[in-house]
Amino acid sequence: MLSVEELIQEALSLPNATRVLLVEKLIESIESEIDENTQNLWNIEAKKRRDEIRNHTVEAIPGKEALSQVN
């Protein structure tokens, strides 16, 4: 069996289209393990935040600025 580092190197050597397919399959495998109720709650929260930005009830800030406030 390949080590994680070897697997990463193998994956990075694949053509772009194949890497995209690999990523999609990996994400699908993770998403299938997520509790449906939790996923629904996250979707509701994401849509609420999206709407707040669209309605200008909150002000969006650049990602770098947000991360600098966390650190």
C-alpha cells in the first residue's frame, strides 16, 4: 500500500481531468458520511448569511482581512 505522500505524488502526476474526477469522488465519499440533519442546518445558515450580504444587512470583508482578525 502507498503511503499518503506517495499517493499524493501519484495523484498530482495524473492529467487534470482525471484529478478533477478524483477530487469529485473523494468529496462524494466524505459528503456521504455527513449527518443529513447537520448538513441541512449548515445549508440554512449559509443561505441566511448569503441573504444578509445580498440585502446589505451585513458588510462583507475580504478573506485576508477576516483571517487576520482571527489570528
